[in-house]
Amino acid sequence: MSAPDPDVRRGFSHLSRAWYGRDTLARRGGYVDEVTFGLYHERGGTRGEMSMRWVVIDREAVPILRAYDDAWAALAGFSDVIGYLATRDDDNMTPAEFCEALLALGFRDRTETEMPRGAADAEPVPSPAEMLADIVAALDGDDRLGARTLDRARKSLALARGEDGSA
């Protein structure tokens, strides 16, 4: 790894706290929250960035660490983060707890909580339940799909609406 750069700082961004978080989570799907962290240049850009995503497994939000190959050197420099994670093994820490730990380890919170001017004019993104309702409606008339596929889509829609999905 190269010599330390004084213009590079450790930082993180918590998606669900960001002004754009709700729409982003609704649009992407597959996970319920994300904290992206890494080494950031003060003038923009990164020296390595990874994320902790929370996915639902058996109705419980479970964290998963994701790092692409261009961030492995940065990850190797985060032995303090890995050490903290080892203390939380199989503990299903929350995103807020992970952010608190990053702050305690000297990371700067880079979460953009204020909406920039003009962003309010953007078209709203449909919720996961609205998107699933559109998918179920599209699948309902397709005879090529089995009843099982349509049933799974309907159960997913019920869960997204907060229903138990057993109907």
C-alpha cells in the first residue's frame, strides 16, 4: 500500500439517514439498509470503499459485509473495524450500532441528510409494495407462468404491505 495521503480520510454514509435513502432503498430492493464506508479524498473520489448491507433472513435484518477487489487494500487497513466486527459475531448488530462504532473508530459521518436545491422536483420513486403490485398485475394474466410463481409474487406483495402473506 502506498504512503498515507493527508487528503484522504476515513468516512461513512448511512443510506437510510440520507435525504435520498428511502427512494434508493425502494428502487434497489434486496436489502433494508446500507452503510458505505472507506477512504475518501477531501475533494471527491475514494481510495477504497465497501459496504455493510442488512438483508432480511427469516424475518430478521442480518448484516453482510461487501467489498469489491478495488477496495481490498483499504479493507486490510481497517483491522480495527474487523476487530470490532469480531466482537459482534452472530449478533445481528443494527446499522445505527455499526455507525456508532465507526464514529468511535475515528470515521467521519459523510451522510448527506439535507436535500440539495432542485432535488425536490425529481419524480418520486414507487414504494416496494407499489412495484410488487404492478408485477403481480402483470403476472396475473400470463398463462405461461405456473400458479406457484404467481402465488409467490402475491405473498411477497402481502409481506411488503406488512401483511403476514399466508393468504
